[in-house]
Amino acid sequence: MFRADLLEDKRALPIAFRFVGMAASLAANIIVAKQLDLEQIAYYFLYVTLSYFGNAALFVGMSIALQRCFSTLATSRQLNKTLLVQYLTVSLAIGVIVVAIVAVMYLSGRSAGRNVWSVAVCCATLSGATYLSAAAKDLLALGNRLSIAALFSFLEQVLRLIFIVLVLIVGHKNAIEVTAAVAAGSALSGIAAIATLLFSFERAPSSATDAISFGRIVHTVGPIGFSGILNWLQLQSYRPILLYFGTRPELVGIAALLTSLGMAGANPVLAVTAQRFIPSLYAGEATAFRACMLALARLALVLAACSIPAAFAFLFLSGRRTLVLYLLLVPIGVFVEAGNNVIGAIVHRQNSVGGSMWRFAAAGAIGVLVMGLFWFAPVRNEMIPYCIGVGMIASQIAVVATVAAISKVRC
């Protein structure tokens, strides 16, 4: 019979699941790069960016508030299941509606025609599914079920790959259907992860978990949501902004495809490493934060070096050999993702002690200003993708440095 405790005793399993999931994600990216033209790739990443607005503005903050409320899960292994279901239902509905409205407004402004509502539904579904999946995995990690959390990361990537292949075989080779396929994979994985979470822990009495008050949610979601919007503006909004102002879609597609390849490849390893320290951070262990930072820095350097030959293989297998000029965008993506995990660890540290989250909004504003300098820099067209990539790294450095300066934390 399956026992969760047996999985947790094998520390190699989370890494193994993440690596297999990374392979599935890489395969999906190869297929998308091979089957869609650069213009459709640009629009695919545009739709992903619109969907992530909900995560940035609401869902990340709601997930942080959720972990703070259920922080006793790290020690008691008990879960107030009724409260969890109520919270997820309400927050999911609010976020999906917000994303749909934002997508409709943007697409209508671009005169997207008949596809406005279908794209908006896909974006909203993808946003909600990503939140559901991430929230479940974060709570599983908080409850020290790291292998199970990694298993669902793997399952999510495999389901995405399967659905992408299916829509490209039986449907049309366009960005909308690929976005719908990704949303379907995340939705099924998220639902399964929530079900597993509910069955993995004992039911806690209502008194064992603090009530989630509206004031507490606003106190957390407000600054994190504002910071999330700034992070969205910093790292992703170049796609809708540059497309809106007439930058060639192919150039935006190149920058999005290759930096996202590096981020997606590095994320499984960096995320599982950061997740290992979440219970220790919430338990108040003094050395956990420094150990987390050192582990992330070392891994980032190793992954960036490994990403260069991996990028060669990707361009060869996807039939995009002409993009070898932009090869270094892949390790740039690795460092950008490392910055995201560093910032996330600092957020968890602040959350564990009930510290103010507004410092992340201040740092995010600095990041947007730095990135904004690169959006419309006077460079030749063929150098626009590198201009975007360098701007992303520079802005991440600015954000981490600002948070460190404000918090007086050694990162």
C-alpha cells in the first residue's frame, strides 16, 4: 500500500521528479518551437503573460496568506480542511474574474476581433489552474511532503506535454489552442494535488487553525499583490507592451522563447531546493535562510553553465538553428529564475515572522524602472532580444539589492 512517509524518507525522489518534469517541460517547448511560427510563439507567450497577471496581482499574495494561516501544518501535520476549501473557492473565483476582465480590455484595445472572449477564457483558466496547483504544492511542502509536491510538479508538466501534442495533432497550430492545452494540464494536476492534500493530513479542529480574517488577507495580499504587479511589469509586460507599440512579433517571440526556456529548465531544481527550506524557515531555524541563499547561488551557476549546451540541443531539435545568435538568452533566463527564488525565500522569511511586505513593493518599483530603461533602448532590431534579456537580469539585481538594503539581510 502507498505510504506518503516512505516517499519523504527518500530525499532523492524530489530531485528525480523535478528532473523528469524538466525533461517533459523541455519536450513541450521543443514541440511548440518546432510546430508554431515565431509570430504564434510571440502570441502564445502574450497569452501566458496575460494569464499571469492574476497570479501576480492576487494569487501569489493569496497563497502566501494561506501558508501563513496554515503555518502550524509544518509542525502539527493537521489541516482545517473546511477552511481550506472555502478559501480556495472564493479566492479562485475572484482571481479568474479579474484575469478575464484584464484580458478582454487588453485584447479589445488591440482590436483582436472574434478571438477576444475565447482567449480571455483560456487566460483566466490558465491563471486559476496555476494558482490551484501552486497552492496545493506549497502546502504539501509546508507539511514536509516534499516528494509528493515534486511528484505533482512532474505530473503537471507531463499533462501539459500530452495535451499540447494532442491539440497540435488534431487541432490548429495556433497560440490559443496551445494555451488551452497548458491550462488543461495545470487544472487536472491542481485538482489532483488538492485532493491528495486533503487526504494526506488529519482533520484539525477549528480552533487549531486561526481564522482567516479579511484584514489579515488584505494585510498580506495588498503589498504582495502590488509587488506582484510590479514583478509582472518588470519581467513579463515587455510582451504586451512591445507588441502593442509595434515591435516585430518575431523579436518578442525570440526573447520570450529562449529566456523562458532557461527559466523553465532551472525552475524545477531551484524550486525544489527552495522548498526544502520552507518548513525550517517557518519553524524559525536561525541558519535556514543563509543555507537557502548559498544553495540557490551555487545551483544557479551550475545550471547556467549546463544550459549552454542544452540550448544548442534545443535549437537543433526544434529546427531553430538560425537562432544560435541568441543562445545566451537561455543562461540569462536561468539567472532570472534564480532571482525569483531568492526573492521568494525572502518573502517566506518575512511571512514567517509576520514582517511587513511593503518593502517588496518598493523594491519592485525599482525593478520596473530599471527594466523600463531597456524596453525602448535605441538598439538595432536584431539586438532587441538581448536588450530585453540584459534588462531582466539588471532589474532582478536591483530588486534583490533593494530588498537586502531595506531589510538589512545578507543575501
